[in-house]
Amino acid sequence: MKTFDAIIVGAGHNGLVTAAMLAKAGKSVLVLERRNVVGGICVTEELQPGIKVNSLVSGGFLRPDITKNLDLARQGLPNTPEKSGLVSLLPAGGRLRLSNNVRETAEAILPFSKKDADKWPDFVAFMNKAVGFLEMAYHTGMPRLPKFSVAEGIPLALLGLKLRGMGARDMYTTIRLLPMTAREFLDEWFESDALKAAIASLGIHNANLGVMSAGSAYNLLHQFMLRGGWGQPYASAEIGNISVALERAARQHGAEIRLQAEVSRILVKDNQAVGVVLASEEQILANQVVSCLDPKRTFQSLLEPELLDPEFGWNVRNIKMRGISAKIHLVVDEMELGADTLVLAPSLNYLERAYDAAKYGQISEQPYMEITKSGQVVSIHLQYAPYKLKGAAWDENMRQKIGSLAVDALEAHFPGIKPKVRFQKVITPLDMDETYFQTEGDINHGQLMLEQFFFMRPIPGWSNHRTPVSGLFLCGSGVHGGGGVSGISGRNAAEQILRG
């Protein structure tokens, strides 16, 4: 029986990044995927014959160093992502457009507030500096607190120098930003409620948080980094092209990829991962196993409980997943929305009220929505739709309710759309769990919250992709730098493994 250098469990985009990088370094790699398509959340699938849709996420792009390292341009992936603006839908047909063009955006803000328009260039300059720090932080291995080694201290020292290099004012503002609420952070910059709400929508995107929740400013910065601006990148393109390019790169470097090959158990001998067992009972051996699944599913479903000490198991059980969003895809005739990302976030109070429902396990009757269009398909990201409903279940009635909520909200801003909808598909948080293996419908593999970021992700003491089982690593979004489509977790895991 062949023994691989590494088996990657799950062909999500992070798993494919890890596989391609390890294979490029000369390792024999096998990727095992339970579905019949690669990509995880970064996937484009057929909605109807001849009509494709970005199933779970509307946009995203790999970090430029990953694209360059794996020469993905040769695999058909552009080096520069296609970007879109963010258009806030306001009452009485009002619109506010934010784009990467600073001058144009300042002019768009002017009717709402001259003071805010004047401040816009400084705000964007700060955000870009803060993103530079966050990029470096995500590429810096976090110390395994309370354990700490000299080797871990050197990258942290360099990160500190990066922070100091921002200048005293921006350094202070960046440090303060991370634990702040989105509302508090934006109140320090702007006076227009419409502008603040449009920006704050990034702070709650895919997060079980409100604009008045601590840490929502951090998620705002994280989302701004992922998008490379305000609107969703590749919003009108097939995001699955990212996964296809990664698959081609991995295979080109010698990695093997098997679809419809579900892993049921990780083989462990003398506390060393030695391979996996498939649902078909086939055993495959490897020197290392790398899980692209979320930490909860990895440790609770693929390992025997006695392999983990009680404290570690307790910490894993307490990882907060809390999926909060649903996806609605509409096939619509004759509707022009343009290439921008639309957002239903008319005011800060509107967004906070939408979150209020989720606190009680209810679906928001007036939801926050992000809307994109590709061809005939209008895709709606809807919050808040909690995975854990109080006094209800995700049955067909709830599925129809979510679809009606989305269409009704869209109709209010685009009158006459209802008769043009000829097909509708609703993906609930339960669907995300059962079909796409996103535990509790959380596509971030763990909420981006203050107690679950940097050295506390996925749990304190285990922030360096390693696990209590020797030779078992994590490379999915549940580890440091993860959340959304970026490839950061996969890249960092590969680098950690190659360092030995």
C-alpha cells in the first residue's frame, strides 16, 4: 500500500492551496473530497440547465502572493481580481455608492455630508494601512499561549515593527479598532448615518454580531481586506474558477485528487496520525494528515474521543460556530442591477434591529441583505437567519418564508421584480451544514469574534495549525487568518508543515 507524504481531508480552497504548495515542494499529496466537486464554499454550481450560480459566497480572491507562488495566471486565474462598488439602497429610491475610486466616492458622499466627503480620503488611507498590518498579522504565526518560544517571538517582533511603522496615530487607531463596535469606530470618523450604515454592513457580514457588538469593527476590517475594497470581487463572475485553477495547479505539481471519497476516520497510532479510513472502509496511509474541515468536525467526528485530553475537548466543544445567514438565488427575466454589490443597510438602527431578532433565535423580518447579479441570476445574502431557531425548524415552510422575505425586500427597491422571478432556490444554514459540511452553517468555521481571533483561533494554545495528535494539522478557515475566501489558512498551514 502506498504511503503518501500528506493526505488533505477536504478540497475546499484552503485545502487545495495546501495541497498545491506541498506538491510543489516535492511532497506526495492526496486530496480526498466527499462531494463530486472541489471548492467547498468557493464553488460555482448549476442552478438550472445552462444557468450557473456562486452557491454560498458571491465574491472573494486569493492573496496575491498565493496566486504568484502557484502561477495561477497560467491556470486561467487573473492576477488582478475584478472589483465592484458597494451601493447602499436607501428609502425613497436613494442610493449611495462607495467604490475604490476615492474622488468619485467623496463626490457621492457630498450630498449626504460635506464634512464626511472631506474626511473620506483620510479614512481610506487609514483603512489601507490597517489592512497592511492585518495582512502581515495573518502571515505571522501566533504564539501558543501560554506557551511561548524564542522562535515564535521573532515574527511577532517584526509584526510590532510593522505596527510602529504606521505612525503613532494610525498605530493607536488600529489597536483600538480591533475590539471596538463598528458603530463606535465609524462615529469617530463620520456624521452621516447612511454612510456609516453602508460601511458597517461589512462589520456584520457573516457574523453573529450587530453593529453595536464588540469586535464588529475587526470584522469590518477583515471583510475590507478580503474584498480589496467595498464591493464583492468577482461578484459577476464564477468564483468557482478560483478552485478550478487551484485544482489544476495541484494536479500539475503531482497531487492526486479524489472526489466522492468521504473520510470517516483519521487513523492514529501511538498518538501519530498515520492515515485515514474512508466511508467505504478503504484505508489510506500517510505520514501526515491535514484537515480542511472545521475544528469541531475534525476533532469530534474524525478522531476517537480518548485521543484528546478533557480540557482540549472542552475547548473544542465551546468553539462558537453560530451560522447566521441564508442564501437565496433568483432566476429573473429582464432586470438590470449592474455589476455593483447592493446592500440593504439604510441606517445603523436598522442593522441593529435586524440583529435583535437573531438574539432570540428568530429570523429578521426586516433583514440586512447583500445582493449581487450574474447573468440572469440575482443572489441574495440574507441576515439574520440563525442556524438554531427557537421553537421552529428549518423545514419547507421556513425555506419559503426566507425566500418571500428576500423577494419582498427586493420588491420595495425594485418595483415589479416579483412577476419576473421564474425560479428560486433557498440555501438555509441547515443546508450549509448538511450539504456543504459547514458546521452549524458557519462558513467561517468559527465566528470571527474577539475570543476567537489571532492566538485564540481555533482555541488558546493551538494557534499554529498543529494539534495534540502528532502529524495532524488544520488548514481550514477555523484557524488563524481564516474566514471567507483568501487562501490564507491553506498557505500558512503549508508553510508550517514544510518548516517541519
